[in-house]
Amino acid sequence: MKRVRVIVDGRVQGVGFRYFVNNTAKRYAIKGFVRNLADGKVEIDAEGECDNVHHFLTDCRTGPALSRVDAFLISEVPEYGFEGFRIKF
């Protein structure tokens, strides 16, 4: 298992980025959450099998068609044991 916290900067709010991340998390059996931050960035907290986390992050780095990812800062953090994946509002 692996858990990462990601801060995504660019055009990532108002373009369906959180919904894209949510759907991608379900595809790779990732648990955790995604949420908008007040400064216009998006935070992703994701936990899952190492290979699944790798593929999930690769897809999220691309994002949906209308988004533009300028920075993708990944930090490894201790495992938490999330129950599922959700969008935090």
C-alpha cells in the first residue's frame, strides 16, 4: 500500500477536474479524497496498491480536456486506511 498527497496547480478549478479524479480513483481502486483549495489549486489525498497509485497519478497529471496542469507536487505520507474515495466540498 502507498499513500500520497498531491497539490495540483494550473487551470484545475471549474473544469471538471475533481470529477475526473473521482472517476479515475474508482477505475484504479484508489481510496481518499479530492478537494478544491482556496488558492485555486486542487488537493488529492490518495491511497492504494503501489502500481494502481502510479497509474492513477499518471492519469491525473493529464487531467480532463479543459484543464491545464502546470505543477503536480507529490508527497508520500503515512497510510491512513480510507474507506472509499470522495469529493470534498
